[in-house]
Amino acid sequence: MREGRRAWLVRVLAGGTVGLLAALILIPYLMDSRLVDPVVCLLCVGLGGAAGVATLPFADDGKSLLLRSAAHFAVTSVLFLLLMSRLFYGCWWEGLLLLEGVLALLYALIWLGRWIGWYGEVRQLRALLGLDAGPSPLKWRETLPYLPFVLLLCDGLPLFLRWAEHAIQRGSILELPILSALFLPYVLLPVGSFFAGVSLGKRQGVCPMYPLACFVCYLPMLSMVSTAELFHCFLAAVPALAGNVLGWMYRRAVPKKERSDGEHC
């Protein structure tokens, strides 16, 4: 316990020192020395301390990892926004929101890089101990069996329905693309991705690559199908995520034996 507190203290002090040096050297060099005041210095020290804490090892379990990461990002975001509003006085909220988006993207990239390295070490240790290696990163391997369905739903079906509409419209007074513009995005995409997500969640738990695959796989349709719109990607991805989470909740609530009996019925 004492060693853990010492590690926190060392990283906070080291990060805070780097933040103070950045306030005293970088801000006058890149912007204006008049911007450096006690508040700006204090915010830079806080940001540096938060960056130092981020170098601590990840938590041992996924729940603690997510909670700590979310709390750390929240504190970092508040300090960052306060500093940016102080440096860019009078900046509109749209500009601050843009800067916050850049911070979130940078944070996600760094976090993902660290997580991949940490996860690789965990798998190696489990393999050396003769234990099951556990799920793949972001459960991409567990999601692979559902990829043909996603390709069929998000790529094959839109192309087929648009072709069918062209065939029907020949020599017909029907000109509205009812199948591809209404029935596909508002019925087939959300219903299909939702129930497949429930099935995946019941068997493998939360698989973040599944809704992402639904979103990405529909993107080519924006240039290949005239009735495809960008928000249709969300009509596939959001129900996919909801179904996956619902299946995971069912997996946690219902004992494994009862699930197996129900699936065999």
C-alpha cells in the first residue's frame, strides 16, 4: 500500500514539475508571456500531474480499468478546458468543444496503445501459467463469425434491394425507392443488427467491434447506392450496440445452465 502511494506521489510531482516548466517556457515562447499568471501555472501543474498519474500500470480487472480511465479523463478534460479558456479568452464554445474533441482523440489513441501492450503482457503471462489466454483484444476474434452476416445485411442487402427496385420500376409508374430508402434503413438494418447483437452478447458478452463493423461496412453504400445516407450507418450501429449490451445483460442475469437449456429448445 505504501509503495503504491509513493508511486502516485512520485508521478504526480514529476508530472506537475514538467507542467510548470511548460507554463514558464513553452507558453511565453509559443504565445505570449503576459498569459502566464498564477492560475495558468496552477492549471498546467494539475495537467502535468494528471499526465504523470496516467503512466501508472493498468488495473487488474476490466471494470476497475474502465472506471479509473473514465475518472482520469474527466479530471483531465476539466483542467484542459479551464486552461484553454484562460489562454484563449473570449473563445466561443464551439472552439473549446473542438479542442476538447482533439484532446479526446489524443487520449483515446494513447490509451489504446497502452492497453494493447498491457493486454499482450497479460496473455503471455496466462500462457506461461498454462491458463486460458482469455478473449481477444476488443473481442475481434469472437466477432468474426458474425462478419458474414454484417456484410450481407449492410452491403449485400442494400445492393440487392436497389437492383430489385430498378427491375420493378422498368415499365412501371413506381418511382419511389421504397425498399432501399425506407424499408431497409428503418426496418431491416436496425432489426437485423439488433437481434444479431443480442445473440452475440448472450454468447460472448459485450463485443465493441460488432457495432463498429456494422457502421464501417455500410459506409461503401454511400457511393454505391443513391438512397444511402450517412445516418443510416447509425441506424445499423446503434441498435447493434443496444442488442449486444442487452444480450450481455441476459448472459449475466441468467445462469449458464438455463441459457444452454433455453438455446437447445
